[in-house]
Amino acid sequence: ERSASRERSSRLPARPGIAGMEPYGAPQLDVPHLLNVNENPYPPSAEVVETIARDVAAAAGGLNRYPNREFLALRSDLADYLATESGVRVAPEQVWAANGSNEVMLHLLQAFGGPGRAALSFAPTYSMYPEYARDTLTEWIAGRRETDFTVDPDVATAAVLEHQPSVILLTSPNNPTGTTLPSSTVRAVCEAALAVDVDGAPAVVVVDEAYGEFRRDGVPSAMELLSTYPNLAVSRTMSKAFALAGARVGYLAASRDLVDVLRVVRLPYHLSAVTQAVARAALKHSATLLAQVDALRAERDATVEWLRSRQLAGVPLEVADTDANFVLFGSFDDRHAVWQGLLDRGVLIRETGPDGWLRVSIGTPQDMVAFKDALVEVAGL
Ligand code: PMP
């Protein structure tokens, strides 16, 4: 009977592109050192938890009603935070938010991609982008990064002009490499985007700054270019630096016109009253929540230095420059064996990036000691 029902379910009309696909996601395992999805290892403090619990309780009293569809109070708080963090002030109407920056990106592709249109990015990069494209029937084009994982502005400009995408995704710092883009490269891509003709309009450039707060001193944010380019969106998240991955809050800043297009494709009430309350409560504590970012940056730089001092059969390990809360390193003949060996020692990292490379998220000092000890043992560094 079971095989009869399997037979029946295998005949569901999943559309081409979806049929037979596995859902995206890294393993969620119960091990002591979780260093595989770039989470912040520090849970919210008791003080933050208390504010969140109080504000959620207040919101709970109104849950018979749909939440505020425009959530301008949250957008205003996010605008204030962005002004403090980047020095660039935008109006609340220039901010958009959704359930994680994953959903923000989906809104962008739903609004600006679609059949007959293409999205362009530069690989290796975040592995969800092709899925947003697939789910919005947008053609996916992977441009290339250089061997040091930077984006050459001339190569990028040529790719934009050749493929005429309606959406260009730049990731800075990039996942999984940690590479940031200089302003000059973002500018070059924005200029090329203005020369694209998508039904008479220029292309939209999205700079995904999910890891923006971890950038090293002196590295700019694309926020600075917003007033110059009405076709630019800068995306951020509360999942990483804010240590709030479980709350699912991502957001972007862009021109009012761009945000108004996103308002058309969102589902009504997509951001629950509980989510809005959690995000606003957390933003009241942004200073406390972000206090760990400096510690994580220092731990990251120390991890890079340590990895660079190691040799594999007499050859120094390769370690990508990183402005994020993770490090990509390699290269191993059998990276899966190294990954498995670390997991056997309670350290979960990620098999991603070019062949032979591995990515480790920055955890607590204890996590990093466990990681280093395990790696020395497993890889014989
Ligand atoms: N962009 C990049 C580059 C990411 O690495 C991630 C998370 N891994 C996201 C966006 C999505 O994060 P979230 O949906 O939690 O905001």
C-alpha cells in the first residue's frame, strides 16, 4: 500500500526545475561546535531577552488583528540603525524588510526578474541566489570572480553589457569567500547597469551586505552610493551581527521608487506582529547586541593568521582574505574526509566553495580551540 501511495505521489505535477529537487539547507546536527551556517555564537543577553519577551507579550494582546502591513515603525527604527552604522541617513520609506534577507532577495527577484529576464552574479557566491532565480522563472547567469575571489570591474562590466540582466547581485562581503568589493567596483557595475536596457529601464544592482558589520576598518559600505544610484539596493540582515537568526528579519535600503515596487509583490501582512515586535525590541539594544562583533572580528583575524601559519605536506594552507564572520581555506585532496573528521570530533563546518576548500564560521574562543585542535589532528597540519 505504501509503494502504491509513493507511486501516486511521484506523479505530482511539480514543474520543470522543481521536480526531483532536494530542498536547500546545510545539515542541522546536534554537536558541541556549530560552525557551519555563519551564525553568531553569542545568544542574546538576559536583558535583551527580557525586552523581547515584554514587547512580544504586548503584541500578543493584539494578535486577533492582522499586523501593520507597512510596518513603518520598524522601517524607521532600521533607518536609524543604518544611519548609526554606516553614516548614511535614509527615510523610513526607503527601507524594506521581510522574513530574513532570503525573503528580501526573493521580493527583488519577483519584482525585477521573471520570464525572459536574467539575474547575474559572480561565482563562487551565495548558493541560494540560483534558487531565487529558479523560483521566479528568471534565467541565472554566473559570471566569474578572479582566482583571488575579487571581482574585476572590467570583467563585471563586460558581463553586464553582454548578458543585459535585469538584476545584478553583488555580495560584499561575499559568501563563502569573505571578499569585499571596493566602492570603485560597485560604482563600475552600477554604471554598467545604467547602460542596460530592460524594457526601457536600467538594471537593478543589489549589494548583499549580510555580513557588512564584520568588515574591517576603512572598508566602505555600498550605503554610501545610494544617493547616486536610484537603481541600487543594499541588503542587510539581523541574522549575523545582531545574533538574531532565529527571528528571521532581513531588510534593505534603496530609493523610494525601488521599495515601492517591492511593496507590490509582498504577500499582505508578510511580517508578523511577533516578528515586528522582536525586531524592534532587539533594535533598542543594538549597542549591546553588536558588542560581540569586535570580538568576533578579532577572533576571525586570529583564525586567518593561524591557518596561514599551517602547512599541509610542506605547502602553506591557502586562506582567503575575509571581512565576514567566517574563513574559507584549502585546499585538501579529500575535503569531505577532513569535514567528516572534524564532525567526528564535535566540530561542524561547511563543505562549500571551490573544490577542496572548506569554510569555518567564527565561534567563541572555545569553539575555535576545538576547531584548531581537530584540524591539526585530522589533516595533520
Ligand atoms: N545573503 C548571504 C550572503 C548569506 O550568507 C545569507 C545567510 N547565509 C543570507 C543572505 C540570508 O540570511 P537571512 O535570510 O538569515 O537574512
